[in-house]
Amino acid sequence: MSAVFDKPSYAQRLAPMLHGFDGPLAFAVFLLACAGLLTMYSSGYDHGTRFADHGRNMLIAGTLLFMVAQVPPQRLMTFAVPLYIVGVSLLIAVAVFGVTKKGAKRWVNVGVVIQPSEILKIAMPLMLAWWFQKREGQLRPLDFVFAALLLVVPIGLIVKQPDLGTAILVLVAGVSVMFFAGLSWKLILPPLAIGLTAAVLLVVFESRLCADGVRWPLMHDYQQQRICTLLDPGRDPLGKGFHIIQGMIAIGSGGVFGKGFMQGTQTHLEFIPERTTDFIFAAYSEEFGLLGNLTLIAGFVFLVLRGLAIALEASTVFSRLLAGSITMIFFTYAFVNMGMVSGILPVVGVPLPFISYGGTAMATLGMGLGILMSIAKSKRLVQS
């Protein structure tokens, strides 16, 4: 009789919370996190407490993942509008009385100093997924126009800060929702064609467009310089081109098998700038080589494919759009970071997920993974 009143163990209490978690996704994230810890230990060994802080950030992200995963997708919908309004309001506050650091006004003091643009990485896909869920079965072209307005407002405020890296991530999140909601290719292909044409013209007329004194409209001077430096890093090898040149040297010197853990000379002799943050992929490549890169890329590809599978299996429009958008954010993080370090994309402030140092970005990643887990968990509970 006493067994009926026995207090359940912690394992028994925890089991229902873990039931329905997506095992393959969790395994992929675990392997990427291990790679991140190894790389941070090597590249950040002389950066004080950076390795310990990176581990702490991962624990915080893991906690956020677990907490958000307990929130059903239906409940997540209720946060969409308030979170979007709060995020945009804080971006306006940044524009009016924000905190300026290194020439950029991206932060605001609300008792603690925060970067509101990070909120939009989650708020934007939530808001647009909520909007298209409400319009299910009665979508019209004007609905996509309204969604575009919801997207343009925060992106304009973020670009003004300026913060091109975050603006790209928010843009990808929003456009992904619109694409998965049924945005016609006829509206997507023209901007892509214009962008491709502009890139070709830029390469052909690089010497004229990047000449001293030439200024491009609608772009900050530092953004123009980054594009010109990408086309010809040798124009300023000890200045603006230093990051790209040293990154490519580190990647190339790793060869097929790499120099070995803790053996990267470019890394440990401090030739790689920002080797624990934006350019940590160069440090990883030097020590683990081509095989290590292929393994890392395979991990990200599996994560993206698993996220898209979760989106396809989702039971509601909101869940499907949200899961697809969050997954594309992870793809964009990895693609843009590896591309800029490898010298095929301009340098922008986009970290490599789970590898680069950064508390705010890690927390955002944890919340995004928690949303994917929540959607996967909801589907499994419904099937059971």
C-alpha cells in the first residue's frame, strides 16, 4: 500500500519532459557542440576565461532549449505579436537613445545593456508564421505585401545601426516563412537575377567601381570596402584585407588532415584576427584540415535536413512555417560564416553556430533549437 504513496524519483519526473524529443537532432547538436568546445579550447587558451565562458554559454543555451521545448507550438503562437512589438519598440529605442560601441549603435540600456536585434531572429519568424496561420485557406497577394511590410520595418532599423550580419539573418528568416507559405517564384527570381547581374558587373568593372573616391549609393563606406576587399584582398594586405588573407592562409595550411589539435601556428601565433569569434572556422580548418571541414559541414547539413524534416511533418501551418524558417537561419549562419572566412563572401558579423564565442548568439540558437524540439515533440505526442 505504501508504494502507491512513494515519492517519484527525479528520473521519473524528468522522463515525461524528455519524451518526444528528437533524438537525431539532439545528437547532431551534441557533436557540433563538442567540436565547438575543442576548437575554443585551442583557439582561446590564452584568452583568459573564454573557454570556460563558452562552456557556460552552452549550458545556458541548453537550458533555454529544454525550457522552450516544453512550450507547445499553440502556446508559442501567443508570444508572436507581443514579442514582435517589443522587439521593434526596442529597435526604435536604439535609434533614439541607443548605446554606441565601435561606431555602431546596436545596444540599449534597460537596466542591463541588451542588443534588441537578436530578439528579431526569433520574433520575426514567429510573427510571420502567426500571420500566415491566421490567413490559412484565404491567402491573397495583399497578405504577402503586409508580411513584407512587417519584415521591412525591423530590417530597416537594423541596417541603420548598422548591423548587416543580423539584418541578413532576419531577412532570411522572414523570406523563408513567406517562401514556405507559397510565395511565387515569379516574385523571387527577379531580385535574384538583379543581384547576380550586379555581382557580375562588379567583378568585371572592379577596378573602376573600387577606385579611390568612388562612393556607392545606399551603402556605408565600410560595407563598400568589405566588398572591394573581397574582390581584391591584396589592395590592402595589412589593413582591410588582412582578415581574409590570413583566414585563407590558415585554411590552406591545414591541408587534408590538418596540423593537429593545439598545433595551429596561424592560430597560436595570433595571425588570425577574431580567432575565437567570427574567424574561428579558420582556426578549426588549420588544425583539423579538409577532413575535419567535411565532417563539420556534414554535421550542419544533417542538422538542416533534420530541421526541414521536422517542418514537413508538422501538424499545423504555424509549426511548419516556423520550423522551416528556424532551420534556414541555421543554414544561413553556417553558410555565411564559412563563406566569409573562405574568401567567397564579404566579411560580416555572423558567428559559426556552436563553434564561435558569443553569449547572445548562443542563447538565440538555444531558443531556436528549443522551438524545433517543441514542434517535433508535439508531432510525436499527437501520433502516440
